[in-house]
Amino acid sequence: MTQLLSNTGTILVVDDQAANVRVVSTLLGRKGYTVVPAHSGPEALDAVATHAPDLILLDMMMPGMDGFELLAALREIPGLHKVPVVFLTAAQDRDLLLRAFDGGAVDYVTKPFMPEELVARVDAHVGLKLTRDRLERVARERQELVNLVAHDLKNPLSSVLFATEMLQLADCKPERVPRYVQIIHESANDAIGYIRTYLESQSQATHQATTQSADLRGTLDWVAQRYELQLEARGMHLSVHAPDNARQVAISPMVLRQVVENLVSNAMKYAPAGGELELLVQAASPGYWRILARDRGPGIPASLQRELFKPFRRLTEVDPADGLSSGLGLSLAKQIIANAGGNLWYEDREGGGACFVIELPEARI
């Protein structure tokens, strides 16, 4: 297994002796490695700008910038501090070897080296590095999955909480009880659906471009029905406008619904005083359609607009969701739409307020 992983690696070989570089490059090239040669420290620094190595074989004693100086410079470059470095050295000086390990080297090979020994050490260190990269990637993907699940569960659970609170009011209108019960039932089913999608499948496929298509008018009608009473409770009115010729767009219906939900929930949190929220469908450039979410709230200050779609950023210092806002919603929404081949951006609304624009390609049906 180690050998299989190693042979996919890229090795930077740095030595001022051209013959040494040629011998090592030939040896490792025959073993399936991609070898990037460099004959000096500055040349090595130029090389790593275009070739990300999985291992660096570095001559200890070189004129000009020696191996120790080069290693220190490499460690200052983002992304290279974890790349293993193996020194090639003719020196057996204990102090030099200790200095090498203190500088961040993981191993050394003495010159003249045995080809079998060099290959074995390269295999071991590249295999460990690639395995570590895979584990870090898995951990990162799982954390992203947790973020997606946590964020996407908030909307249906918030709807459940809203409906239960309304039912507990002493002046709850009897004719609205069936609707509140329906909201609880539908939202709970949505939450279970998200759990099945994200946890059981262990996949983010629904947040990526797919061959599925979503109906624009149907999506807005669903959102309007789900959030009508919540908006009303905050003193807001929702209007939906879509032309009869609106086409389907290339994205999962569930995913588009979640993105629009996020924009509606943001309007409820940040713009209730505006009293108005519009969801509109418009034709864009040929082959594309837009959904606009427009409110009459305070809008987004120019100083915050650049930070708007960055993870863990909130629109205000005070969280109107009482600690339930993670600051991930807009970042995830933009990523989701981009994965589907579209775009999401913000505009100041003419006359005051905020306008979020979702643009997506037509579905090829």
C-alpha cells in the first residue's frame, strides 16, 4: 500500500551538483515519481511556486544559500511547512545532523547513497505524507458535512419551534391550529430528509451540480406557503412574482429550496422593520434565470459587503437569532449555487433595502 501511494508523489531534488540531481531524478523517475530538479536555493524557491512537492530531497552543503537557509525559507511558505524534508549529506558531523532535525528535517541519507536505501526512505516519507493528507482531507470534509447538516436543520427546526409557540398562545386562533400542525409535520419530515441525505449517505452530492432540475415558480410558492405565518408574526408581507414562461433551472429542487429559505430567514432576522419581502423570477442572459429576494430593511453597509459571503461572518454585531446564527448561511449558499454553475451576489435595493440575486442556468430537459 505504501508503495502504491508513494508512486503518485512529486519530489523536489535540490543539489548544486548536476550529476547528483541527474542520478537521483533518473532513479526516482523509474519508480514512478514526478521529479522536479533544482540546482540552487533560489532555483528551488522558484520551483515550489509552480510545483507543490510531497517530499524535498535537499543537499545540506551548497554554495550561496545552503540547505539550512533554504529549509528555513521553505518553512515560511504557506502550505510547505508540513512537507517532509530529507537531507542529502556527505557529512557525518553530529552537530550538523542535530541542526538539520532542529530545522525541521525528518531524515537524512549519506552520500554516496545506496539506491535501494534512498528509494526505501522516499517511499516511507512520501507514503506517510500522502496518508496524512488523505486523513486531513477526510476530517475537513466531515467538518464541512457537519456544518451543512447543522445549518440546514436550523430552518425546519425553527419552523417547528415557531408553530409550537403559536399553539401554546392563549389567544391562538382555532382555525389556524391545523396549519400550525401541518407546519410541524412538514418541517419534521424535512429535517429527517436532510439527516438521511447527509448522514446516511455521507455525501455532499445534493450540494453539487446535478442533472436534476428545479421549478422556479414552484420553489417560490413552497417557500411562501412555509413561511407565510412566520413572516406575518414579524409584521412582514411576502409577495411572489414569476412570469408564466419561467423555465426550470439546473439544480436539485431541495437545494434551491434551502438556498431561498436561507435568504427568507435572513430577511426575517435582519429586515423585519421593513415590512416587505419580495421574491421575483426574472430572465437573465440567454440560458440563465434569476431569483431576486428584495426587502425594505436597512440593507448591508458598504463596509460589510466585502465580508458578506465569507464563512462565520454575521451582518450585525448582535445576533438576532439569539445565538442560533453560525454566520455560515450565505457562504454555504454561494458555494452551493456556484457548484451548480450559477452565482449569488448582493445589491443595494433602489429606494433602500437589500437585494440578493441567485442566477442559475436553465435545465437541459
